[in-house]
Amino acid sequence: MPQPLHPLRFTGAKILRDGEMQQRSLSIANGRITQGPLPEVDLSGYLILPGIVDLHGDAFERHVSPRPGAPFDLSVGLAAADRDAAAHGVTTAWLAQSWSWEGGHRGPDHAEAVMTALDAYRPHMLTDLRLQIRCETHMVDTGPRLLDAIERHRIDYVVFNNHLDEVLDLVEIRPDLLHHWARAAGCTPEAYRARIAEAKARSHEVPRHLCRLADAFDEMGVLYGSHDDPDGETREHFSMIGARIAEFPTSRRAAAAAKAMNDPVLMGAPNVVRGGSQAGNACAADLIAQGLCDALVSDYYYPALSHAAWRLVDLGLASLPRAWAMISERPAEILRLPDRGRLDVGRRADLCVVNAQTRAIEMTISGGRLTYLAGEAAHRFAHRVQSLNMAAE
């Protein structure tokens, strides 16, 4: 694993601390935020913000398989996704991997392969990469296998997902999609239809199956929620069995129901940046304006995280400290990570350095390790390191 930076003190920058931008220095040593007179790096003209905590991202799929039918080795794809995340200020990230009846890259076999590859890649990580399992609700027969995989690979976050009814409707309206989905799953359209029918036939077993999983997750300390709740009734059902995190509610009613039950609501940062959902679902900016969204996630595009925070500022919907908290402090709280999300003494040295004029992220530090460096910040950093080396000589 890359080694932490030598003790340093960053001066001249504005730092997000205690919910406001402050003109002060920030020191890091041994992978933690600390205090004391240390060798300085001048970062005048920059903002130092907490490292981004991303609770759901599937951009790694494009790194693993950049073209349909052209997959690369998982280790290569994970390394590329790691660097992509670091370049956009992400210091902790959950990769969203499906566990679905669809098979192919969304099936249990591939999910377990990703788990194994991520375990092997862990010693080389720049970003703290973890895995979120998107468990299709109708995977009734695979419950024991899922729980075994979660325990062996130390998975700490699961969301329940039910896209079966949506698929059934779309197959009738858009039969061309059937061929696309079947190809992605590595089977014929006929075989894909059979998988849909088989999953649908188990519908009566789903409620008990989900309760068994929920009980097991509670015992294992796994946090869990649901994905794409369409209405308040669905959100209430999942909340009652313990799935308290509402990820991408597709309607205002679902988001409002979550907030009424004090369940955190996650929305996609691309939704904010693009001005709405590409699927015609709830507009994230509107939910934020109404106090119905707690945190933003990358969904399918890491750059959207920081851009979404700035867009909220430009729209007048939030100050920079509040907007940035939606991609750092609040996600850390939701996934119960008390050592990150804020730039407090004693916490992990997770931070990103932003050019105040261009808003570009030019440096990312994760766990005290330099994971990304570019632009003018790179010149200043290199100059300071050279000066320190010459002084040591």
C-alpha cells in the first residue's frame, strides 16, 4: 500500500471547518489530521475541503468493460476506477455491484468475482474502495449464498432492488430492449424471458426472504436500504424491515415518506448537474430545495460529485459548506464512519484541494496518502519537496 506523506502543514488556503470556510492552516502526519509546526506548503488561492465519501457508484463497470463484449481483467478495471475516483476528490467509495436474476455482469457469479478481485487489490488501493451489493428482491434461492459471500468478503452495505416489474412492462412496450439486455446477460432473448418468468413466479416468497436477510444483516452489522422506491408505501415497507436508507427514490412522495420516518435520502449527483433525471424521475435539486435529500452520490459519473456541490451554490440552494457536506460529512454519518467527512484533528487525513478560481480539484489525499496531484498545486508541492530535500542535504 502507498505510504503516507511525511508530516506537512498546508498554509494560505481557506479550509472548511466547523461548517464554515476559515482562513487557517491544516497539518497532517501519520495519516491523520494533526497540530503543530511542521514543514509548510503554501496553498494560497486554494480551498481545502473534506475528501468525498461516495456511497454508490457504478462507473467502475465501464472501466472493467469499456465496450459491450470487450471486458478487461478485473484488476485492471478496479485500478482504473480507483484512479478515476481519486482524480475527482473521492477518498472513500462504494462500488455498486448487482446481485440479480439477470445474470452476466449483474449475476452472483460475477459479483463474487468482483469481491475476490477487490480483496486482492486492497493492498494497492489509493482510494478506500468498498463494495455495495444491489440485491434484487426476487433472488429467493440465493439467500444463503449471498450471506456467505457478505461474511467472507466483509461487505458492509446492501440495498434491496426490484426492477422486475419495470422490466416486464418495458419488454412489452420496447421489445428491442429485450435483445439488448439478453446480450448484456450473455444469453438469448428466449432464455432471458425465461429468467424473468422464473423470478416472477417466486414473488409470493419475496417478503419472507427479505425479512430473513434483514435479520441476518442486523446480526452481522451490515447497513442496508432500498433502491428506486417508487412511492411512500414501498419506502414504508422497506423501512419497517430495517432497510432505512432510501437510495434514489423516484418520486417526491417516496422521498417525503423517507424523511417522515427519519430515513436518509440519497440522490444522484448527475441528476443535479444535468438539471434532472435522465429517466424522468424526481429532480434531485427540487428535493434538496424542499429539504428531502440528505446526500449525493456519483451514480455513474465521478466528476458529477464536486460539480453538483458547486451547482447547488450557483443556484442559491446551499452555501459551499452545506453543499460539500452532502458529499462528505453526511455520507460519512449515514454509513457510520466517524473518522472521516470533516477536517477535525484526529480524523483521517482525507481531503481534496480545490483551485478557488477554476474550481478544479488539483490534489487528493486519502488516509494521508497522496492519491492525485495536478496543475499549479503540483508545481507548488514539487517545489516545496525539492526545497526540503536540499535543506536536508
